[in-house]
Amino acid sequence: MSDATPRRVRACRATDLVHGQMVVVPLTRVRDYIPREALVTRDDSGRIVAYRNECKHLPIPIDGMTRKFFDKEGTHLLCALHGARYRVNDGQCISGPCRGASLEAVALEFDGDEVFVIDELVNGAAGPT
Ligand code: FES
């Protein structure tokens, strides 16, 4: 019998995370050849948010593994392949081929100053990256 408790993965210290910064947190992989990651950042109001690093147009990392996540203005998340732009505050795509769709939100937990993402995938996975 498997343990169905979601895994809590440390992301960063909240006080170290500044606006415009991105913290990439490896999550449990489903397929060995595609990374599964959470992106943790701050929105314009300063709230910490987290999304899966997976475009809603095609199931690939939005940065195409360039580790560049924002558009040139630094105001939206940008998919490197076809240019979909996502709002930081709610993950919704505002332009590009998947307009109207939203990045998958990743749950966060806070323990004092420590920020954790909740990796909901615990069954049938290949193991942590
Ligand atoms: S794969 Fe992201 S916009 Fe096409």
C-alpha cells in the first residue's frame, strides 16, 4: 500500500524572495524525460504564488529550460515556444494560443519564514528529480 500523503518540498525563505525573482522547485516526475517543477514567485501585490512549470498550449515547461520565465517587461510569465503570456497573480493566459486557460496552481504552505510547495503527486511516479 502506498503513502498517499502529499509531499511538502521546501522552496525558499519568504524574506529572500523578492518581486521579479523565480524559485524553481523540482517535483515528483511522471516521465523521466520531462521535468516536473513548481515555479514560486511574488505577484504585483507581493503575495507569494506558485504554478506548475507547464504551458497550457503544449505540456512542456514554459521556459523551454532556458530558466527565463518573464516577458521583457517583467510583468508576465512567458512561454518560450509560442509566446503565451500568463498573469502572475492568477496564472491566466492573456495572449497566445492558449488564451483564457490558466497555469495549474501549486498549493503553498508557510512555516514561519519558510515557504513550501505541496507536491500532490505521490502515486505512480518515477521518483523525485
Ligand atoms: S507551448 Fe507554450 S505557447 Fe505553445
